[in-house]
Amino acid sequence: MTRAVSWKQVALGDICEFRYGKSLRAADRSGTGFPVYGSNGVVGQNAAPLTSGLTIIVGRKGSFGEVHLSDGPCWPIDTTYYIDAEASGVDLRWLAYSLRQLGLTSLNRAAAVPGLNREDAYRQRLLLPPRDEQRRIAQILDLADGLRAKRRSAVRNVEALPTSTFMRLFAGSARSSTWPLHPLGDLVENQDSRRVPLKASDRANRSGPFPYYGASGEIDRVNDYIFEGERLLIAEDGANLVARTSPIAFFARGRFWVNNHAHVVAATDSLDLHYLQRYLELTDLGPFITGTAQPKLNRSNLDRMLIPTPPMSQQREFARVVGKASHAADAHRAHLAQLDALFFSLESRAFASEI
């Protein structure tokens, strides 16, 4: 705690200026060069930058209060504020971490469009260490944050493995055009008849032991179950059929409940469900979807979809890769959670002068 003796409390407006970003329409961006930042991060690229070096970007409208750091020149657009070396005399990397600690995302005063008033931001108080201490704190946090970034990259790489393996084993195979086509209804065991919707009043308000699934994933927790084992759930209706904001198909395992907004299929000796899941994710389902206000993939349309059926040995090889990738991804996520906890602990201690 001795370091804190030389730290003084200041208002944010005493140590930096929030400069306004400048409008740059998507049509006017070159598409290559320097990053273009909006309130929620990089939104494009442009040949010319607005800033000349390391830059902090703070969301002004929309994702207001969100903080991003560009390691070099960039173009912050007019939904943001930015801070560069000309707008502050403190270490910018330290300042970026400090801004994230201040809770700027809670300072909205706008009724219609969420926004951050910079005068409100300027009034926020923080402890200012000497410049060399700022650099030391930033270096420690940069190291910890770098480890998190590497682990996130590892998670993304492992998560991409099933799709790349699918393309190699199936879509890229010279024999794929000769594989027999069968209606999906002939290849899987339809278990839709067991689906039962539950009223909200019958659910356990997320306190029950069993997941309650709908078209886009788990939506509640309940005290009873109707399925046991492993099943593939395929979205029946909802915006995700069109926008693909969530997987079209996902696995449910263990004991669970399914409402009538997701089709339920079980594996047979003819088709591996891991293969089917990836095939559906890479297939244009437009011709099979009905309705506009409420898109729907009904059972008859799903059953008549013609599915290429490669040899079961290849399907099982794909399932083996998916299983290994899933276990690896779980391990990486667990490690990432540990790194996140370490980082947040370091961050909290850093700004309490404890490191």
C-alpha cells in the first residue's frame, strides 16, 4: 500500500479530453488500410486514418461507454469519442484499463438513444499514479490480457475444426456426387410426438435440475424431464431460421425437456447426428421454410429434405473428430475462465495499488 502515498485522486476530465469521432460512411471507406472504429469495435477499414498513433476509443452512442484500444492510427467514427497522445498526458494503455474500471456504460442520460455525455464522464474520479507506475501497471495487465487473447484464439481454432473436417471429408470429396440421396425422414428416428410445451407457471424459474429447450437453445430450467440420452434438436420456427443468430441444430444431452418449437431426432444406423448437424448448418434451408412473419420449418418439409449419405465409416470418423474437438474446446474454455479470473483480480489490485 505504500505506493498509494504518491497517488492522487483526480477527475477524469483533468487528465484527458474526449474528442469527437468523425463521420465516415460505409460507402466512403476504402475497405483496406487502417481500422475504422464504431462504439462496439472495428466496423471496417479505410486508407486514411483520423488519428496518428495509439488511440483509445470510447462508445458515445449505441454501445456507449465501451472502451477499445487501437495499437496504431485509426478512424473513430461519429458515434465515438477518442483519446490520443494529443488529448492526454498519461500513459494511454494504463488509461484504457482505467476507463474500463470506471463503469462508463452506466452513465446514460438519453431517453431515446442511449448515449454517454462526456461531461458526465469527466466528473468520474480515479487515482492517478506516477507515470512510471502507470507504465508498470499497463505492462502487467497487457501480459495477462495477452494470455487471454491467445486462449480465446485457441478456442476459436478448435471450434472451427469440425467445419473444416466436414469440408475435407464430405464437401471436398471426389465421391460426394455419387453418394446416395435419401429423404431425412427415412434416415432418422422422429421423436416429435414426445414434445410437450409447458406454461411459464409450470416452470421452475431457472431453478430446476433439467434444461428446457426451444428452437434456439435452453430457455428455462424445470423439475421434470421427458427425454433422456442424446438427441439433435432442429429449429422449427423463429427468427433464427432466417437470420441464423443461433444454431439451426444443436445437441441436447442427459435428461431434458423440449417444447414444440424444436424438432427432435435420434440417431439410427443410417445417419450420424454430428454429420447431420453440420450438414444442416451449411445448407440453404430457404426452400424448406414457410411463412414470413413467423418463419417455420415444418416436419413434412424437414422429412423430405434429401440428405447425401456418405459411408458410415466416414460419418463416424467425423463424429470422433467432433468429440475430440469438443473436449479440447471445453478444456480451453476452462483455462480461459481461470485466466479471466486472474486478469480481473490483477486489474482490481492494480487500481488499488496492490501490485
